[in-house]
Amino acid sequence: MRPINLLPRVPLSRRLLKPVIAAIIMVTAVVAVGIFLLYDQYRDTNRMYEAEIARLETQMLVLLASERPPRYADVTAYRELVERLERSGRDWGPMFELAGGLLPRGSSIASVAADENGKVTLSVRMSDLAGIAAYSAALREAEPVADAAVVSIRLESSLTADGAAVRAVPVYSALIELQLANPTGTEGAGS
């Protein structure tokens, strides 16, 4: 005999309900595991970056605490000297114009230094000793200068080009100290 099924047929939605629910649960589990793995990866990367930042901060602190290079100290000393000279209120321009204006032709000023006590030190290069003496005397007679003294003279040689030949010419390097008449600089220097 043949079995007869008298029960109504189970609708398709009811037959697929259990596999669909199982698939949704599996997809949700896979997504949850993926989110957890991404979170764990980002957390590890974040820890690595935090460790690198901490290492760089300690290295930066060590570098800041280390001694500054000597060049920085020189720059700082020069900056402080310039600021101190600017605060002294003296207008050095006329004094330097006077020193350059009295300089004989063919001579040069190698360096100039000044302190807050009104002492100016000039390093000049000239071709003869008579020029040094005349320059020193002219500085001594100038208005803002109270005294001018040649501290040292050194014979050097300088290479000059004469046509096609290059020859060594003797040059005298002199150090001249000037004492200004008004060291505070409240009056104008020069005429």
C-alpha cells in the first residue's frame, strides 16, 4: 500500500526558516570574529606607535639635556654681545664711518670690536708703517676719540696680481685701540 499524506504541504518559508537563521547566526559570528581581529590588530599597532613615541620623547629629552655644541655657544655669545651693544644706546655708525673715512687708499679694516667701556679695537691692513702712524694720529685727533694707541704690528704677505704675474706683497697688520671721549654714548659721535 502506498502511503498517503493527508497533511497540507509545508510552505517554503517555513522549510527555509531554520537554514536561514543558521546562516544569519554564522554570518554574525564571522563578522564579530572579524571585528575582534581588526580591533586586536589596531590595538597592537597603537601600542607599537605609543612605544615608538615614548622612545623618541626620551631620546629628545636626552638630546635637550646634553651639552650644546660649541658653535651654538659662540652664536649665543655673539647674539648677547650685539644685544648688549644695542642696549648701550650708542650709535656706532658715525664712529665706524669716521674709522673708514680716515683710512688711507689701498688699506682695509679687517675687524672691529667694541666694549661697553668705550674701548674700540680696530684691526687694519696697510702697505707701510708710515700709513699706520698717520692713521693712528688722524684717529687720535678726531672728535669722539680721546686716545688712539697702536697695540701691535705684524708683517704679513699678500698675493696680488700684476698683469699676468702673481707676486707676494708685504702687508702690515696693525691692532689699534681707541678710547672714546664719551664712553656712555649719550652724545652723538663724529662730526
